[in-house]
Amino acid sequence: MKHKTTRRSPVSGLRSPQADPTFYLLTLGCPKNTFDSEGMSEMLLQASYNGVADPNQADVLIVNTCGFLQAAKDESIGALQELAAIKKKNGAKGRPQLLIAAGCMAQRFGSEVTRQVKGLDGLIGTRAWTDIVPFIQKLRAEKRPGPLYHLPETGDTPIETVALNRQQVDVGRASAYLKISDGCSAPCAFCTIPSFKGLNRSRPQEHILTEARHLAAAGVQEIILIAQDTTAYGRDWGELDGLPLLLEQLVAVAPDIKWWRLMYAYPGHASDRLVEVMAAHPQIIPYIDMPLQHGHPDTLKRMRRPHNVEKLLRWIETYRRSMPGAVLRTTFIVGYPGETEAEFQGLLDFMEAVRFDRVGAFTFSPEPGTPAFDLPDQIDDDTQQERWERLMAFQQPISLERNQQMVGQKLEVLVDGAGDGVSITRSYRDAPEIDGYVVVEKELPIGQMVPVLVTGAMEYDLVAMPANEPILVM
């Protein structure tokens, strides 16, 4: 798939506009941003703000931006410009509406954002979103000729010291994200994240456990652990296998959570101990998202990524052997500088050898400030696009085959939506918003887990019927 950002507007906690001040919060980008937006929403609600779905009814307009790639940057600028165009001098309570850019693009391209978005009142960075309430108060109290910047390396209240109640999370899908660390210490040559997120900082275990208990009490059935690198958890304080230890604690303190899902695992940090813990606890579903970026060792070296492909293959073998039905999702970059036709073919050979269940792909985007930006032998756009299309076409029959193996099997699915006689559900094999669906030929209760029998398979999705209903033979 090509890169895309996801709009979520607004976060949960909506109430009818009353006398209290109101806010509208639009979230763009990845699940890490979703988590941060839920945190801002919680803090605003605790400060007697009300969330609204209509920006025209809001005193404060906030866009949690994404700036990872150029396409995400363009979407974030566009969203801010749209809100700036409707911004009112006198808002719902007779005060001027405030427009705030938060998140990654604000942190990374602050001066550019202010040039392109007229009417912007403030920018608050990735490591300062916990200061959202005092920041708004400061915007209201001070007169200034231009936007107020709050883009420090650390916020006044760092995320490492905050334990959220998570009472405002949208549990309509019975699924929630839980961030276990922020920042990244990996040296990848193409990535800008450490420049605006900083190095990896693991959140205190007690905060994560507290939030997990709150989510379980709210009825959440699936918790998705996220970070820039979930397998780096604890490494900043010297614990080299902190993720397996954390998983054991999470399963113990929140036994009602049916699915624990792992995202954003770094191949250099994935251990056999992680596999052992996953295999020992059925609540930790046999699914892992591990962005590998490439499959040829020479390309991986230039990317400054782990490039011992044989070691990685041994880990994948251990992972799949330890858990029947284990699912492996990955992401690749095609057209990286210097990628020869032989290296690209090596990537396809790697895909054939592993036969991934889920694959996403990007064409290389040269990001200013990264080592890869100035590498020689840049690949032209047409070649990049042609290789991306070849990769996706190569993966389709593999994905179809992996899905066809599920036909005739019973699965437990989580119902995300229903209508017109069908339900859109997900099995343990499907992470929300990035993987496929299980389409069930009956309307089922949203937010519930139900057993189904798989009756058909496509490249990305499955078709099923409730497991307790008879199959009609035509």
C-alpha cells in the first residue's frame, strides 16, 4: 500500500456545547498520534472543556499533525488551512477561536507551518502535548504579533510522568492503543523521527499497568501496544528484554483483555524470550508487526538497519514454529538510493522465502536532514513506482494463499461495524485500519467478539458466517 494518513475527528469525549469552553480535535497520521490526542482530550475534559464534532461550535481548534513523509505533511497543511479559512473572530462564546497545530509536523516544520497557514495561533510539539491546557490559557492571556511556539525538547509535564485515566477512549470498537514508549534510538538513515521525537524513552511500568486496568474496566477487549519501537521497551534503563517482562505483567493485571497485539517491533531487538512469552499466554495473540524495510543485506546496510538476513529468518522460523497460525506483518521501502535491480529481486526472493501474511510498501521519500537525503544513485520516480507495483503484484497471490488456508476454520472476530445485512469484523490476524477484514453475512452486535466460520477468501479479506448457523449447500 502507498502511504496514507488517517483522519480521526474528533477524539472521544463529545458532549453537547454548554457554558464550558469547547474544543475540536482532528487527528492525522499513525496510532501514536491517536494516543496523544486521547491524552489531550482527557486533559481538556478534566479542565472543564467539552469536545464537539462541529468545528464551528468550538472555542479551540486543534490539529494533531503528521509530518513523517511529504504526503502526510501536505495533508496536515491542508487540514490546518481548511480550519483557518472558517476560523471566526468571535467563536461560540463570543471569544476569538484559537487554531493550534500540534504533533509531528508542528515540531518538525514549525516556521514553514506558520508561513503556509495564516491565522494560526500556536504550535505545540510532540514532547509537549501534555501542556495543552496551560498552553491554551497562555494563548488567551497574552497578546502577540504572531503564533506562540511551544516546541521544547521536553514538555513541562513529560509523558514519562503522566498516567492517563483513559476514560475518554472511544470504546465503540472495543479496541484501544496503549503507548509504552516514545522516541527512537535506531540509527535508520532514512528516518526523521529521532530528530523531532528524541531518543527512546520508556514509560514507567506502573503507568502502563494502570492505564491497562482502566481500559479493561471500560470494556475494551483489544489493546494494541504501540511505540516507535515496542521491542526497545526498557532498553533506555538497561533492560534488554523489557517487552516480554512488561507483557507478563499486563496479562496478569488485566486478565479480561482478550487480545494483546504488538505493533512496530524492530528486528534487531526481537528475542526468543519474546516468542516464549507470546506462546505461553493465549491472550497475547500470535500477531506481530515488524517493519523490515528491505530484504537484501546490501540495501539494509545502506539503510543502517539490521542486515543479518539469515539471523532474521531463524527468528521468523522460531516464531512460526512456536505458535500455530502465527501472523507476520511487515513494511518495505522500494527505490532506496543505490537499489539495483539485483537488490530489488533479492527483496522479492526474500518475500517468497518468508511468505508474509501482510505486506505494506512505500516508495522512498528523501527527507531533508536524513543521511539518505544526500546519498548518491537516487532512483527516479518512474523506476520507484514500477518496482512498487511489481512488489504489490508479487505479494497478492501470497496473501491470497495465506487467506485461503483459513477457509473452513472457525475464528473469533471483533465486530467493528454492521449494516445492510453484513458486519465488518476483524480476526486476530487483522490490525485495525491497516490490515483486511472478515466480512460476515449477518448483522452482529458492534464491539462484541463472536465465533465465525470462514467460507471464502480474497487477497486481503475473508468472508464468513456465524459459526452457529448451518451452511447451505447449493
